[in-house]
Amino acid sequence: MTALSVKERVAIPRATMPMLDPAYRIHTSEEVNLGLSQEQAMVEASRCLDCRDPQCVTGCPVGIDIPGFIREIQQGNAAAAAAVLRKTSALPAVCGRVCPQERQCESKCIYNKMKKPPVAIGWLERFAADAERLAANRPEPERLAPNGMKIAVAGSGPCALSFAGDMAKKGYEVTVYEALHEIGGVLKYGIPEFRLPNSVVDAELDALQALGVKFIPDTIVGKTLSYDDLLAAGFNGIFVASGAGLPRFMGIPGENYINILSSNEYLTRINLMHAGTPGYATPVPRGARVAVIGGGNTAMDSVRTALRMGAEKAFLVYRRSEDEMPARREEIEHAKEEGVELMTLSNPVEYLADERGHVRAMRVQRMQLGEPDESGRRSPVPIEGAIDEIPVDVVVVSVGVSPNPLIPNSIDGLEVTRKGTIAVDENLHSSIPAIFAGGDIVRGGATVILAMGDGRRAAAAMDEFLKNTN
């Protein structure tokens, strides 16, 4: 591409992501966003001003060389762009799809100061990673010679995979244990295929296996394998990334009625256990009127999934306004395009059942926004007497999760916080020398990219620790 002046670069409009038509996509699990073409990607890459002090990099929790990989795309070299990404990211095709770039790297882009849309860093990351995945020959991964030390990883979500990739590159023999029957953690059970296809996750797992990472499913660390078992097997270090798989509920009357379930259970049954897919007998409640409680990305995934499971009406019940929703703006817009009704400034206070114990309605308290809370968002305040009764036949509760307590409760001497998370220092080192931890089991809840950042930090810290103690 011909070199452009700064003025010419700034004048280029941001790319538009091609996507499936809403009327079609609500009847299929096909991925909504179709990805940029090479021409679109090269034009979008040419918008990058290649700043001397690229603040976009400071906004990336895994420290990707963003100007470097974008520069390669601009020159038409997608393979080289992917190689730049692989230096710091184990999951670029995943991150390009599900990371909140608008709050991370893109929020730091200099275009924001010009009141212009930032460079589409996430879409370009996806483009480069997809080009690598679809290429006839993938390059051999670079790794140091084996150092003779073994590392065990509990969990196979984004934090665990990021850690495993970095440790394998450093020469360690890494074994990842997953409690479920498929590797991938939340990437497989929590995120629908219309947002993150399983084929994309599988390709990233293949890349890690090429580095030498071993994956063992159907193994529960803390139950089928104890901490002592791992030590006896000769592991020099253990990384706990078991996530936050314990769903929260609101504690309101009627929450135990039939067809009220957590988003974890709902999405796991559909995404991982193929409920609703021909040939699979996994049960899952379907309804004509499905309500999802919450305003995060998991709530959006759940309500959009309900449409694809045949709901005639799917609505999101959220106690704050749309502006306060923590979900990605893209996901909110996609949901609205698909016909999801946003019932904002509303909070369920009771569920009602029919004579068989199945939920038939919910009583909803109307809210208004008061003063900001500790997070800076305005607190919802009930409007006295403003309670509506809404007919529903399925309710999915998506109001947060708590850390998985199995591993913290199974290891004597492992320090745990009052919230049930594993206590760690600034290097993600626990109270037990051989154990490091990161992701949701430490944070209590995190995005994919923050979890991956923890994995990279923990790998660097464990490597340093083991070098100094062995």
C-alpha cells in the first residue's frame, strides 16, 4: 500500500464489520461477525499513526506489540502479523472476538483525542489470527529446550491457557487438567458459538499442543487428584486457574421454582452439552417468554441464546439504565437488532408459580437512578409502589459468580480471602511455595483478557521462582 500522510490516514473512516442479517442469525448458531476481508484489514491498518509512544500497548493486559502487528497487516503480511501476536498472546483469535477492546487497547488510541473512532485493533487481531488458522502451513512454534521441570495447571480457561503457553515456551513440561469433558473452560461452556465458534477455540488448543502442552479432561484437581498426588507425580509447580463457577442468585421469594436457573447452567447445557442439537438428549427449559436477569456479557449471551432456542419473546431485566450496563456495546446492539427487549431500571422482587410449581410470572420493582455508588455508577433506587407483574415461563439469572471453592477448601495451609478467593501476592504467589494462582479464582470475576494477563504474569513469576529454588 502506498505510504499515506497523517492527514490522509486520519481521513479514512473506520472499517465496518460484515455480519449476518439479524432475521437469519436468530435461527442459527453461526458466528454473527464475519470478519474483515484482506482489503478492509489493510485499509483499517493504514489508519494507525504508529505513535512514538503507543498508549494502546499500555491498555493491553498481555502487552501485545499492537503497532508491530498492525504494521505487518498494512504491508499485506498477515502471517508476520500473527507471529507478532503469538509472542505475547496464546489466544489471539479468541481475544480478537471477545475482549473488550473498547475499554482496553482501543480506549487508549490517539484517535479518541481527535474525537474520531479508534483503530479497530480487535478486528485486526482477529483478521491476522484467522489468516494464520486458515493457512495451509502454520509455522513451527518457538520454544526453549526442555529444562526437566514439570508444571501442573488446574483449569483450562483463558488464564490457564495463557499460563500454559508461556511456560511451555520457557521449556517446562506442562500438563493442564480440566474437570469437564472438553478443554477450554469458559471459552467452551460459557460463550456461545455465535460469538466464539468452538472451531476457533480448538485451533488455539492445537497451537498449544504443538508447543508440547498436554491436556487431560475429566479430572478434578482437589477431588480426583489431590495436591499431594500432584507433588508425588513430580510436579515442581502448580498453577490454579479453576475459575469462578459458583453461580449467585438474588435470594428473592420463588427463586427455587421450576424453570428458574443460573446462566452458568443454561449456557453449559447448550454450549457444552449440546441441548437442542439433533442427536443430543440434554434437557434444557425452553419457553415462549424468557427473562434474563442481569446486564453483563453473560446475560447478553443468555438472552440471545434464548432467541436461538425458540423464544417468542426474550427480554433482559436490569436494575440500572442501558448506559450503566457492563456488557460490551457491540453485544448490546446485536441483542437489540435481534429483537431482545431491554427492560432497564427494573429489578425482580418475587417469582410466582402455577399449580405444578413452574414459574409463570415475576413481580418487578421499577427503579430510578440515585447517587453514584463505590464503582462510580449511579445507584438504583426503588420507586415506591411501582411494581409490575410480568408473565414468564423461563428465567435465567445472570447476576454474577463466586470462586469455585473446591481447590481452596482441599489444600491445608492455602490462605483464602473472606470472599473465598485464593490469597496471592503481587506475583500471584500463594501462601504455599509450589502454588501460584490467577484469573477468577483470585479476582472473583474477570474478562478473558484480564485472566490472560494474570496467566502471563504468573508464568514469569513462577519461572523466576523455580530458577532460584531448584
